[in-house]
Amino acid sequence: MNDLTQLDVRIEDFVATLTLNAPPVNALTRTLNDELTLALDRISEMDEVRAVVLTGAGKVFCAGADLKGRASAIKGPGDLPAHSRRTRECFHAIRECAKPVVVAINGAALGSGLAMVASSDVLIASEKASLGLPEVDVGLLGGCRHAMRLFSHSRLRRMALTGMRVDGAELYRLGVVEACVPPEELMPRALEIARTIASKSPVSTRMGKHTLNVIEDMSLRDGYRYEQDMTAQIGKTDDAREAQRAFAEKRAPVFTGR
């Protein structure tokens, strides 16, 4: 993916590491927004990638919307709806990526950055990390519906109405992230989880993520029925049969993605 200018991509051991690289604070520029969407869409169809790690370059994960760029992009009728559509599709590209996304929150993830975090599958935080909704400080809104997937009623409203930030240690205490680690341990921990995911059947992890997305807003009855139907489909795949043979033979499975 050498055509990307604000997103660094590295693929190794079936894991794609995506690093937001739009200095100085990785604000979600139009370019970064479109490149992240493009990269995740490509990864969804790349057999050589089975899991993704998403992080930020420097001290900030993502400081939120690029307000300067926003002003220059919204000049006439239709510009604002188009801008809003591009932005939300960037977050959906993370959630809908066929490969599970582990987010390594290296610093502040504000506004749009929080939405990226909330759209990911597994969350790991550095001790330097924080999540926040600072839009109230500039007379705007944004990210609250995504934040509802992470925070309780009172905490979310306090964040949205005051601009309060929640640091890594508190995120761990609340159960929002899997771990809060020293900065130097962040990427090794995130990559460890991503490699574990990549070692599983790519059919199972792909269909598993899809199923989790679909059933999130379903009733218990409908959601579990859908999950059972997906389990029946996965059970007919070559990878499922290989996993069962390997278990019986006490060896590591060799998956083909079929």
C-alpha cells in the first residue's frame, strides 16, 4: 500500500499494523479519513491478513476532527452532508472490516479518535492513553453514539457535557480496555493478541466478527438463533473439520481459510 501518505501499513505474520501518521496530532484529515477507509476495505479481501492492529504515531492516537480542514472542505450546499458521510464511513470501515481490529491506544483519542477506538474489536491502552469528547468546548457534538458502546449513562454524559477525559488506568478499572500497560509494552501486547487471533481459522474469526456485529442490536432469541445458524455454516467448512481433526490428534491445526 505504497500509495498512502498519512497511514503507515506493515504486514507481517498475517497481521497488518496500521499507524495513523498525520503530524502533529493525527487529526482526522480528509486524506487520513479516506486512506484508512481504503486500507481497511483492501484488508478485508487480502488473504495474507487475518488480524489488524491500529495505533497512532507519536504521543497522540488521534486528536479528533481536523477543524481547519473541515472549514475549507465545507463551503457550499451539499458539502456538509458529504463530509459527514465520509467521516462515519471511516468508523464503519473499522467495525465492518472482515478482519478483527485490535486498537493500541498510545495517547489521547478524542472525538473522532474515540469513535475509531469504539469501532475496534479489542482495546488495549497505554498508561499515557485517554479517551474524551471535547466537542462541547468548540460548540459541537460528535462521537457520543460510539461512546455509548464503551461507557455507562452517567459517565458518557459527564464526558460529553464537560469535556472530561478518562485516562488509561480508569479505562481499565471500568472494563473498557483489556489492559493498561507502560508505553513500551503497548505494541508487544497488542501484537500478541493480534497474532493469537491470526492463528485461528480465518473463516471462524471472519464469520465470528460478522456475527457479533449483526447480533449486537438483536433480541436474545433472534440473536442467539442467528449465531446458531452461523455456527452451522462454519461447521461445514474445511477449517472446522481441520480444527476438529487437530484437536483429536493433539497437534496444531493448519488452516487454509476455506
